[in-house]
Amino acid sequence: MKETLKLAKGLEISRIITGLWQIADMERKGDTLNPEETAKYMEPYVEAGLTTFDMADHYGSSEIITGTFKNHNPLGKQVQLFTKWVPEPGKISLTDVRKAVNTALDRMQQNSIDLMQFHAWNYPDPSWLDGLFHLKTLKEEGLIKHIGVTNFDAAHLRIACASGIPIVSNQICHSLIDQRASEQMTKVCNEYDVKLLAFGTLAGGFLTDRWLDKKEPSQNELNTWSQMKYKRFIDAAGGWAKFQKVLKASKKVADNHGVSIANIASRYIFENPNVAAIIVGARLGESEHIEENQTILKINLSPEDVDVIKSAQNELSPIPGNCGDEYRKPPFLTASGDLSHHIEKIPKPFEITESSPTRQQIFSGTEWEEYAGYCRAVKEGYRIHVSGTTATHKSLMIGGNDSAAQTHFIIDKIEGVLQTFGATLQHVVRTRIFVNDINDWEPIARAHGERFKGINPANTLVEAKLVGEGYLVEIEAEAVLPS
């Protein structure tokens, strides 16, 4: 397997990326690592061809350490530095984005960021799109070379790409027990030429020889945040017994190649053709595993090897939801089982106007509401009525000519209204879909089916000429809260 890959124009990366999230853990007691001394431990990685490093604004002083290496070490010119911006939920201004980018640039002591990856907490609030549009502006200014996202599901990756955001990568969880990236994500990646950067390939260390034929650990026996997180993934995938079958299948393949379970678990992820690289964590100066990482790229899996692993995988339960859902909706597959150690609260997307003792309204502020005499939504008693909704955000049409992207964004807007009123899509009892061209009905219907799977409201879909050039679909909805 080729050891490097062209992720985007002017960006050649190593197919094994060194993740530095453990810098935060190494500094957990309040002692900041010496950047000059710690940067020296990057040398063996670069000398071995592992030239790409992944950080984030919350990975301790990782940005400072890697920037120090790039600026002051003779090998520094060879490295690619990726980082992430994970803003608090809520409104995002260009000033906010510029401040975050300049902070990362200052910490890395660079003039431009090789890849800035963006995380969104709450899709029903369209502020996440503002964040991406502002990042695009800073890319055009030269402060960012490339834009990526992290923990995006297929629907919202589609919305962003179809709306003209030049996304080159999506960093997501992907492992032998988590195959969500092989489903809807594949189609979007192929359509919009987006590559995947896979983390969690060893499931916090569970996908290693160490856990083969071991009894299931109790919660008290889990020593790290990663173990606590990925044990939840194992439980969601069907439990310890089924997980052991995957380990045994991996062990059989590993023995055939004279390598470890960890090697096979990581190598298997490259069977997904959309995966550009896997991210392997490192504790600089403490735990390198460089030779073992290099071994991964030397393994050639046969069709028989793949079948052995797939047979065990087929007994697993699918991880619930879509890529990244572990950070957005129950069951929260995080270390704590909720979002308490990530964010404090999620603000409501809209403001509520109390128009009478029994009536509440939401206005989105568009000019059409004023001269046509309507509002975005009305809540009367236990019933919520959402006006016909198009893929409009401020003055922009979202989703381009991708009818599925427009549909997903419209349903986000409807969900944002419901969220503001204390409801969810689960409370929707009726939707009406108006398509501008009946030939677009199927991707629109499939997007509706994806978002309302298991809810199954009453529904009507008809062809109707829509107001506004470029709009492919309009949807209205009704919801009922429990009395």
C-alpha cells in the first residue's frame, strides 16, 4: 500500500496520521509540557515517513509543540499540521472564526493552517453553516489552506458540499465494530470527492491482543476515558461475546500474516476506498509504536481474510444512527454517557414571541414574513404548525442543485423550530412535500424517509411550481406535544 496520499491539491499526507489528543491527558495535572523538549520526540515519526500530525484546540499544548517542531527542526519542512476548531453551540460570527483561526496560527507559529477541521454540535441551528462559510472566507484570504470537518454525518456533509464549501476531508470514528462510514457516507464521499480520516480504529485499545479471551471488564476496571467511551460502542454493537468473535476472527487473520490484532484492525479500515488515512494516537516521549504502525501498510489482505472478518462483523448490531451521532443524540457513546464533559448546554435556535396566553410564534426575520403576514411557526396549545419551508438561510439558498441536500436542510430548519418549542421530530404527525419537478421526487422522498424513519408521520408529496429560482422542494409540518 502506498505510504502517502494526495488529500487535496498541494497536500500530500502520510496514510497513518499521528494523533496528539493524549497531550491533553499528559498535561491533565496542570503541568504544561516543555515544547522544545517534547517536539524532539516527533523526529522518529518524521524519519519513519509519518509526517502528518493531528491536533485540536482542546488537545492541551499540542499545537504549540508541533509548531515548534515545524519551525525549528531541520525535518520541520516535511510535516503537515492538522488542527480542529470545536466551538461552543450557538451563533457563530466571522469575528469568532477569525479569532479561533488566529489563535491556532499563533500557537502553531504559522502563517497558514494546512487543514482546519470544524465540528458542529447542533444541526437544527444553522449557525454551523455560518461557521463553514466564514472558514471559506478565511481560506480565500490565505489563512487556511484546506477545510475539513470532523464527526459529520452523511446528510450534513452533503449539505455543506452542495452549498459550495470546499471540504476535502471528514474525520470520523471507524473500526471493526463501527462500520457507519461504509453506508450512506460512501455515496456522499464519491459524489463530492471527500476523503475520510478514521480515528478509533483500535476502539480505545480494545481491538488488540490484550483483550482476546478476557472476561468483560466492569465499569470500575476501565482506566481511561477512551476505554470508557469504546466500551459503550462494544455494548451498542451487541455486547462482549459478539465482540470476542470479532477479536478471534482478527486473530486468525493476524496469525496468517505474522502480525498483531491491532495491525489487522487498523489495516482493515483501508478496505474502505474512501479512507485516506487512519489516525493513531501517540504519547510523545512515552509510547511510540512507530515500527508497528509501519507494519500496517505492508499487510496485503486477501479476499479470504476479508471474508473471515466480515463473517464475524455480520453478527454485530449496527452502531445506532449516523457518523458523529454519538456526540449529538442518545445513546451518547461518550466516556460519560452524556455531553457533560463536552458542553454545558445547547441554546435554542430561535426566539419565541408570546402573542397570546395560548399562542407562541417564531419569526425568522425574513422580508417575506413581513409583507406576506405569516410567521415561521405557531404553537397553539399542544399543537405546532410549521410554515412551508425552503432551503433558505438568511440571503442564501442552501444545497445548490442537490435535491436531497435541500431536503435535509429544510428538515433541519423544521427541527430547529420544534427544538425551540421543546419538541423533536418524534412529535411530527404530518408533513406535506411540494417538489418543483416531479423527477426529483425520489431523492427527496428518500431524504424524508431517512430523517423520519420510525416516526412515520402522515405525508403528502405533490408537484407544485415553487416561488424562487433554484428551489427544488418545500415542506410544511405539524407536530403534537403530549398533553
